[in-house]
Amino acid sequence: MRGLASSLQAKSAATRLRSDCKKIEVQNISADDSGSWPDSSVVRRLLFLLAAAALCVGTIRADETVRELQVRLQKAGFYHAEANGKYDGETSVAVTRYQIRNGLPISGKMDAATLNALPPVENARKSVEYMGGSAAIIARAREDFRQGNYRWVAQVMDQVVYAEPGNAEARALAADAFEQLGYLAESATWRNAYLLGAQELRSGLAAARRRQAIDAEFIGVMPVSLVFDYLGTTVNGPRAENAKIVLNWRFTDSGETIVSTLDHAALTYVQGKRVESADASATTTRAVFNAIVLRQRTFEDARTKGDLTVAGNAAKLTDLMSYFDDFDPAFNIIEPRTNP
């Protein structure tokens, strides 16, 4: 594992050494007719070659291990980049997320415990079993609750709820602990998180439809640059990985012009510019554009009713919208994930 940080250097050295190996005759290592050994520099060179070859093999195996780890983290929803076999910053962050979620020591490193840890639900079941079963855990947790150890109660009940999502007693005690933590929190962010957790445990997930993170009133006061910034945060990276779309925009009511570019799964823009080689040029008003961003209208509907004109490949506008995700506000924050 220690060779991961220098994997590229090791591979480069191994390539050079493979070339050197061809220049060293194996018979140089055998004793000559007089019984003497060859020059010591030849021996040192071959020993270095053997050591570098071993390092190269270890590095290749390490790269395969990292790639396998990245794939497993992708499937679990912790890693969102390409599985490239490199232990980079994104991989370290994904490992840290996994360690936090599974109650492992937080190191961000690919240690044995992290590599072969049980999945969250199985881990919780074994933890509950080791602690004497849910009834015994809940009994002890109630005593800790009376003593004001709310953080510990929440942490232990998290394991019980993961192991037994239908355990009403565990859910109620965990909700009580989160509620008390919410009362004690000075930060509104922490308070909201605790109280939302308590609500989920008591009432389950509220039925919610996929929706935009902004509404008509909010987008109406946003500069067009911020609207494109917002759209950039909703790009579905894997889906847009190979897409490239360049569009000119002109808004007749505000007099603004902007060029947007979707490339390498990132949406960028330049204000006050126009590109002659763009895939299409759209002319409309901010009100119509806002409604399309909010999914209240479509480009085709706006074109049919004369509220939007397009020069060039009009299909590219619809293609662009297809790469934007609508956020789902109804997801578990306490219970095991049911919609990965």
C-alpha cells in the first residue's frame, strides 16, 4: 500500500529497468573459469533491477486494488468519479465517507478494516448481536438517556435501527435523543438535522416529488449568470460525460447575451459574447427561460407558441435540459437506504 503514492514513478523506473535488463547477460553472474565473480557494479545493478521489478508488481497489484475499491465505493454511493486505480483526493474523501457511515476509524486510508468491512446493515446486525441484542441495548441506552448522554444514545440507536428498522422502541428512543440534541444545538444547521432525523424516525419519509431547488419567485430575482451557475450544479456528470453543447442565448427583455458550454460534464458560460460556431442560438425572454428551467414549460412548447426562436440545431436545447437532474428531497438520513 505504501507504494501507491509513487505508482507512476515506479512504473517509469520499471520500464527503464526492463530495457537495462536486456543489456545484462545472465552469464555475467556465474563464476568464470578462474572462480572469481564479475564486477560488483553488475551485481548491484541486477539486485536493484530485481527490487524495482518487485516494486512494480506490487504497484500494479495496488492499482488493481484501488480500482476495485473505487468500483465498490461507486456502487455504495460514496464515490462519484472514474475508477482510475489512483488513490487521489476524491478516493480519500470517499473512503472517509464510508468510514463515517460504518463507524470505522476515520483515516481516509485504505486499511484492512476499511477494505473488508461489512456493509452497513450487516455491520449493524453483528454489532447488535455482540452487544447482547436490541432489548439489552435499549435498556442500557435508556439509562444513558436519563443521564443526558444523548449523543451516545443516538449513536447506539443508529446501530439498532439499521439492524432492525421496524423496531418501534428503538426508533422512539433514537428520536427522543435526536430531539434533545436539537434543543441543545445553538447552530440552526445542526438543530434542523437533528429534528429532521427525529421526524423521519417517528413519521417515516414524507411523500415528496422530485422538484427544483428554486421556485418562480426566487429565480425571478436571480441574474442570468446565477441561473446558469445553478444549472451547473444539477448536471448529471456520468450522463453528460461525453456531451458537448455550445449555445448562444439572447434575452430580449433584459438585453442580456450569454454563451453556455456543456463539455466534460461541466456547464460554463461567458456573458456578453456570441459564438458563430455554436450548435444553436436561442432568443427568448427571461420569463420564458425561467419557466423552462423550472420544468413548467418545454423548449418545444415555447417554440410552437412563438415565445422562443432558434437558429441552428434546435434539438440541442432539449439535449441540454436532459443532462440536468431534479433533486429528490425524500431520502433517508437515518434509516438504511432503500433508493440507492
